[in-house]
Amino acid sequence: MEKTPAPLKETGSTDLIVLGMGCFWGAEKRIGEIPGVVDVESGYAGGDLRGAGYQDILNHESALRAGKTTARNHAEVVKITFNPAKVTLETVLGKFWENHNPTQGDRQGNDVGSNYRSAIYYHDESQKAVGLATAATYQKALEAAGYGRITTEILPLRNYITAEEYHQNYLKKNPGGYCGLGGPRKISHLRLPEPLRSRQTPAWRRSLLRAASSALTSNWWRSKPSIAILANALKTTS
């Protein structure tokens, strides 16, 4: 059944971000546990197919693997509505990084395909900067634990579609249901820095500044101006 792309709205008291971390059943449950998160909705985003549903996405992935199409497939995602007065975006992204393996490319555990890729889909430059900064910090922890490069795509949100009703709150309705999520071993305890605008812990600003400055010297980050913007912003608050 064809579905209509759902509109994304913010209110004065809430914000939203869309994240992909493999199967959305487990992602919905894990992110929904964060105090200050108002709502978590399973959906699809980041692909070229408008109005697609679950079976459409599975069929498209098969076509991609068979070389019959080059159109980008959607990722399974969760749309997170949260109250910034109660929980920061950094905290939400901390839960995101800790609860899946962002180094696996087009897969997550036993779930294989570009529809299970790791993704941060932002709606403004501020969210982009926070996504890049937390990725840079988490990359250092991954490397220290012997893992490779983060493959998470950090892109503007496009073509978001609400998933079918039977996918919503799936693990609440099916407590014994499948959940393939799990962060990389040895670093699941990682806690990312507090908000970029916080002035109560100067030490974390210095740490994050070092991570951002280090990232600037990497070829991978040379086309990522938000890291430079972040570094300058941190200097002004130190």
C-alpha cells in the first residue's frame, strides 16, 4: 500500500530529529527510554522513493543487490520528538551512538542492507554541527577500542514516511520480539559531553575542542565546515 510522506513539525516546546540505527523496532524502544523524549515514531527516510512502504523498501533492496536499479533506498529510522528543556540533543545522540554499531556500513548485526544503515538526518545547521561533533568524539572512543571508521551518514532529512501501524511500538506489543541492536563491545559505557552551550563544565569544552581540532586535520573532515564552526564556537565559550 502506498503511503504519503508525513509532514514534520516542531512546536515551541519540542524539537525533533530522525535517526537510523538498524531495525526500528529496537531503536524505538531504546530511544523511548530517555527522560524528556516525548514521542518516538518508526518510519523510513533518506531514500529516493516517495510514498514507499515496508514491502516496497524490501523489494527495492533486492533490486539494488541484483543491479536492477541505482536509486537510493530508504533507511529504517525513528522520528524523535523531545523537549529540549528536559533533554539535550547531545544526550539523545549519546543513546544513539551507544546502542548500535555505526561502523558496519549497510548493515546492523544480522540485518543486512542499505535500509539498515546508520544515519543522522537533521533539519538545521545546529543539529548538523552537534551530529558531527558527537561523531568525532565517539570516533576516538571507537579507535581506542579497536574499531574502524564510523560509516553513519549525516545528511539533511528528506522524504520521511511514517511506517505502518503494526511497526509502531512493536516491542511493547510483542515483548519477546526480535531486537538486533547492540553497541560495540568495550565502549557501551561511553558518555558524550553535555550541551555545547553549557558553561558549567569547562573541562568538557576543552576536550571537545581538542576532538574537533584533531578532526580538522583529517582528510575525511576537510569537507565538513561545521567542525570548524564548532571549534570557533567552543573557543568563544571557554
